[in-house]
Amino acid sequence: MGIDFAEIAESISRVLAIGLLLGAGLPALFAVGMRLVALSTPDEDAETATAPNQVYRYAGYFLYAVVAVVIILGILWITRQTLYHHLNIQVFPASTY
């Protein structure tokens, strides 16, 4: 009945990886999306008017959507037991309640 340090280190590394991914990755994706949308808008001060690149705009909107979906899934995951208890809605059917 000793302490399994390898298991503890593995658990800590998993929590650290998810924390870095969601804690720094989502804001980074949002920032890249903002940059792409900004690149797609024409510069009013430029001497030569160039047509905006719509691919950047749609890529930025796609990154916004990814961030929004991850946030909504996180909220649903946190509230899954409350939703099941009060409304009898099973949001994640594979999970045990």
C-alpha cells in the first residue's frame, strides 16, 4: 500500500496538458481568428485599394465557432448532472449519472 508516484505524475501531466490546451489554446485560437478577420478588412488609409481576402474572414469566423463550441461543451459538461437531475436531459449519453 505505497504511493504510486508514476500514477500521480501521469495524472498531473494530464491535468497540465488539458489546462494548457484549454487555458492558453482557446484564447490563442480566438486571437488568431481576430487577426484573420482584421486581415480581411480593407485598410482605409492605404494608397492603393486592394480587395479584401474573404478566405481570411471565413477562417477567422470558423475559429470563433470552434472556440464557442468548446465553451458551450464545457458548460454542458459542468452542468450535465444538474440538467439530468432537474430536467431529465442526458446531454452526454455515454457518461454515467
